[in-house]
Amino acid sequence: GENVEQHPSTLSVQEGDSAVIKCTYSDSASNYFPWYKQELGKGPQLIIDIRSNVGEKKDQRIAVTLNKTAKHFSLHITETQPEDSAVYFCAATSNTGNQFYFGTGTSLTVIP
Amino acid sequence: NAGVTQTPKFRILKIGQSMTLQCTQDMNHNYMYWYRQDPGMGLKLIYYSVGAGITDKGEVPNGYNVSRSTTEDFPLRLELAAPSQTSVYFCASSREGGNQPQHFGDGTRLSIL
């Protein structure tokens, strides 16, 4: 099956700085890569996703990049704010599979 | 917009007891999933369902059972609770499988003592 690795496990940044979280995957058949944000006591919420037919996608301060050749994808958050503090998970799946494979999460702390 | 609703939010069980975690969704999604989340381990799939009457095992199904009699509901059953089942359980749903986003409930925190 698929194996998704996520780094770093914890990340602290000053408010206004950028944060980058990286994930690698093993299965070349994977073609959908969502990112989830999980706040304390809540379930994961989808914040952005990317499909294998594009290399980059942006949504305001959040962007995701995908390198299919190297099998890695990254989440970029610019101009970080305290409310960005949460645990972020990456995941990978394919359109023929029914299972998402999740990374182990990154705890992001934005220091005011 | 209720989305995915899980009950209860918290529960403490004794070893050997049984219980059912409830999950319901109001988005008319075909696919539903049960995950467990352990500290530092991400989310692991327990069972999933592609529609009413159809269920299948995920990565970590041992000690659990599911049923899917309606599109809306997907309960998870623990028959003989063990300390290793102490975890946070999340239910999710998606319109279809594969490369469709999953929508999560807020979880059930379960402790087995």
C-alpha cells in the first residue's frame, strides 16, 4: 500500500513569517493530495487539495505544490497568523482506491 | 449544515464492555469511513462503506464491526473493549471514493480502563 511521510512533526514560526510542511508518498498511482487542518477537539477540515494534473494551487495565503517525479508535495502558508496554529495532515490516494493514507501530522505554532 | 455528526463525544469503558459509536451524515454521501487517531500516528482506517449494505475492512479492523443499513448512518461497534482501543475515533464521508475530499465529524474520545 501507499506510505506517506510528513515533516516536520512540530513547527514554530513568528507571526507574519511563512511556514512550509512537506510530505512524500511512495505509490506512483496516487493522484489526489488533500491537506487537512485539525484544531484542538475538532475533526480534520479540508483546507486545500491538489490533483496530479497540476503542479501548484493557491488559495489566498495557502498554496500547495506537487512534484510527481520526486513524489513529494508541500503546503505553504504565508503571512502566518495565530489562528493558523493547529495540526496539519497531508494525505494521498488514487482514483481507483477507497483509502486515504495520512501523514503523521505537523503541529504548527504561530507565535504572536 | 450539520455535516457529519458523531455521538457520544466522550466515553469511558471498562475492559470487556461493548459499545456502539454513532455516525450520521446529512450530505447524501455514498462513502463513509471510520478512522482512529492515536498520538503521533496520524489517522488509520478501520472500516469503510461504499454504500448502504456494503462494508469493507481498512488497515486496522480487528476488534471492530460496522454495518450500513442506510445511506445516512454508519455505526462502529466495539464488542470486547481492550485498552489498546483507547483512542479518538473519527467518522468521515465523501460523495464518492477515490479522489474526492472527505468530510469529518468532531470525533469520539474513548478511554478503556
